[in-house]
Amino acid sequence: MEQKKLKHIAIECIEPNPENPRIVFRQEELDSLLVSINKIGVQVPISVYQEGDKYFIIDGQRRFLTCKKLNHKTIPAIVQDKPSELDNLLLMFNIHALREQWDIFTIAMKIPRIKKLFRKRNGFDPTESELSQETGLTRGTIRRCNMIIDLPERFKDLILEELKKPKSKQTFSEDFFLEMERSLKTIKRRYPSFETRLDDARDILIEKYKTSVIPAITDFRKLSKIATAPGNTGIDRNIAEKAIETALFNINIGIQEIYENTVANKYNERKFLLNVDNFAYYLENLTEEEIDDSEIKDALVKIKSIIDKLLIEED
Amino acid sequence: MEERYDLKEKDTINTFPTAISWNPDLLWESKTHYIALEISDIGPFRPTIEIAFGQITLKELPVKIYVAYPKNANQPKDSYQKDLKSAKNYGIGIISVDDNNNFITEIEKDPVSIPLVINEIDYSIFKKQICPTLRECYATYMNGNPQMGLQRMYQLIESKIRKLGDQAIINNLLTTGGYSKGDRSYSLGNLIDDLMRQRIISNAVLGRCRGFVDDRNNVSHEAKTKMEAIKIEKNTKDNFKLALRILEELPAAFANKNYRF
């Protein structure tokens, strides 16, 4: 391997790395760097590889953009050997994704290409675990990426537009779509009859979120709970199906309201019974020493009196 | 922007002709000025302008800067006010873009060429009675109309000198020259000469008034080239500062000789 060299390279000879998954660089992220580089210059050289008379950035795109903005003529850079296509892409992940909080969308958009290059190199598709090892991303992140990849194109365009805005101004974050997709996946698995209508449902759910009929993205978790309620709480499947129909297609009713009116009580009851089971198990396994402990004894007397009172009231 | 400054496609340039630590998002070159536009994600100011401001001023480069920002960015109020103040202090033009409403743009404030920028005036050193007019002059000057701001300063000084002339006539102290009380058609330059000849108040202050009146004509015509713009802008700024100095000194000079300001 050739020895790596430190050079001062003319800004106009440098190009962003075509494999860099980051598409959006928000101003708020660049501003502090701008002030620092203007004050003390570039303290850490960027890394580049050379191809013809151009240099492509491996690491340091924000420093490069900042220097360009500050009209610097050159930038200090370490020239590395040109990596293979797959290595170049994986370098982007290993250098950046672990160091910075990347938008999940930008990562997701590069996953299919990594899979393709991996297949070309190894002759087989990578498993989730292999992808995780190669990219340094957790398996959970890869699963989330797959969910984004499977979204209809119009929603991907919407996410990209949102990402260009400052964080505070983003309405439809990636998290919104991830929460929505998770709940729709649960519905699809349990009620296949909805499958062909899910795309229409997405538009309605987006509208409901826009108009605050769905006020929080965590409400989608309740939609999943409605879908799994027949199995978890024993409520009638038809009731759950009807509730899902309303949640997905009635523009005026929020998920929370439907949840409260259908399955909330059943879930509370289930939670209560589970707690009682745990408590009963604990009581049955109390040692004599513990029973003699005055604090525990007081607590047990208190519980007994509450239970006695409740049962007498019932009689 | 093209319409406002009669710019053509060929007038778009990539960078300033001289080393300035800033590449604006859009830059045009008109006959008399460089017009720079910086796009902001949030508020009506950018730190890049703060960085470049000193260099542009030092090199007397005639640059007018606009910041375009999204009107519905929901910027926190404090931070918005801070940006707005900076934009005012640096003489920056503001364009808001209503991105929720089909990208309607509105010029909220016009810029002033950077070398013309004057720091906020310390009003505490002036007579209270002229402060409202001074504020108005400064705002006009910094909001894209420096000539008009200077013109208003001229009118303020003229009214004070004529008032002095009238009082001197009443006191029978102004006996040479052709000025008569309330004669608005009598040349201000000649009136100052008359006042100086009879040492009505400090000749040092009146001498500065005379210089100010003479120089006013040098800045009142429109520049046709950048070189002319640089010269005119330098004179405009110097004259505005001179006017401020005169208005600071005149009340004491009046009072020394028992004239009402």
C-alpha cells in the first residue's frame, strides 16, 4: 500500500463522495463548524482518494462544505488509496454512521446498493446479521431501514423534503412513518383483508396526523394493540376489525378514542390480573422471616383490609 | 432580484473578485454593485455575513446582501429578534419566503451597501428634541435609502442654521450679506458664510457646516460604475457621520452665544 500523503488540495478539485448516503446537510449542523474553521482553520485534515485529476471525499464532507462556503482556496487532506466500490460505501457507514446521528432515511436509501455489491462480491445475499457486521449498524436499525425502503415512493419524497427542513420544523419525520408502518404491518399480518386498502389508509392516517386527529405518533402503538387484542385479551375479533376499519378510514376519529372505547378496559383488566398473579406468586413464596418483618406485616394487613372491604361491598 | 437590479443571466458570478471569506449562495454583478443572496433555513440572518462583513467594509466593496428565510420556520422568538437586530445592524436586506403558500416571496427590508453601514447611533449625546428625527434619518439610511437619510439630516441642519440666522437678525448682529429673516430662498452656503464673517457662533462648527453643505452636491447624483459607487458611498457615509458631529456640537455652540437651538 502506498504511503498516505498530507496535501493541501484546491477546493475546486474536490468532489463529494458519490457513495455518501448523507443527502442533506442542515445549516444548523454546519454553523458551529463554520465559526470554528473561520477562527482556527481546519485542524483535522479530510480524507480523500484520487481518481484522475479529481479527489473524492472519504471523510470530511462537512469540513469541505464549510471551507467552500468560507471561500478557502485549499483544504488539508490525506490522500488514501482508492477503495473498491463496496469498501467505499462501507467506509461511509463505518466512518460516519457510528460517529454521527444520521437520518435513518439516508442510510436506508443506500442499503439496497450495499446488498447488490455484497452479492456481486460474495455470490449470495447478505443476511441481516452480515449486513449488520459489514455496516456497523444494529440489526434493529437495518430492520427499520427495510421498512423505509418498502414505503411507496411518494412517502419517500415527502420524508426527503421534510429532512431538508430544520428538525424543529419537520412534521412527518422518519419516526412517524416507522410507527405507522409497524402498526400497519401488525394489521396486515392479522387481518389480511385490509392488505389491498392499506395504501389508502396511509393517506388518511397522514391527513389525520396533519389535522391533529392523531396528535402523537405513539398513538400508532395503540392501533397495534387493537389489532392484537383478540389474541391478548379475548375480545371478539369482529369488534377489533370494526375498530381498525374506523381507525384507518374515518378521518374524524382518533386512534386514542377508538382504543378507549373498545379494548382499553380489557387491557387494563389483563394488566391487573397479571399484577395479581405476580403478587400472589410473591406472597406464596414469602419466608417466615419475611412474614415476621413488621413493615411487611403492616403492608399485608393493609392489603387484606382493602380486599375484605371490596369483597364485603360486593356481597 | 433580476427585476429589481436589472440583472441578466450573464450577471451571475461564482465568487467575489477579491479575497472575501464567503461564497454567497447566489451572487450577481450589476454595473454599480455586487448583489449577494444567502439562503437561511431558519431566521433572517446568517453567521457567514458576520464573518465577511469586516473584509467587505475594509476593501470598500460595494455589496448589497439579502438573506432569504422561510416565513413559517417557527424560529423561537428570542432568536428571531436577535437575527432581525443583526440584519438591521449589518444593513442586510430581508426576503421572506412563505413556503406554506406557494413560495410567495416578500422583500421585508432593503439592504444598504455594506461600506455604507454605520453603527447604531448613541442618541444620549444629542439634544432630546432632535432624537426622533435622528432615529428616522438613521432608519431611512440603513433601510436601503442612505441618500434620503442624508437628505433628512441636511434638512435638519439647515433648519437650525436658518433659525440661528433669524435670531441673529433680530439681535441686529447679522448686518452684512443679503439674508433677511425667514428668507428660505437665500442660499444656505451664503448664509453660513455671512454668519462666519460676523462670528455669530464658533467658526469651527460653522466651518464644518459649510463643508457639509458643499459636499452634499457630490453625493446627490447616481453612480454609473462601481468605482463611482465606491466614491459616492464613501462620501455619503462620511457626510452622514459629519452631520452627526455637527448636530452634536451645534447646541453647545448656540448656547455659548445665548442662541436657542
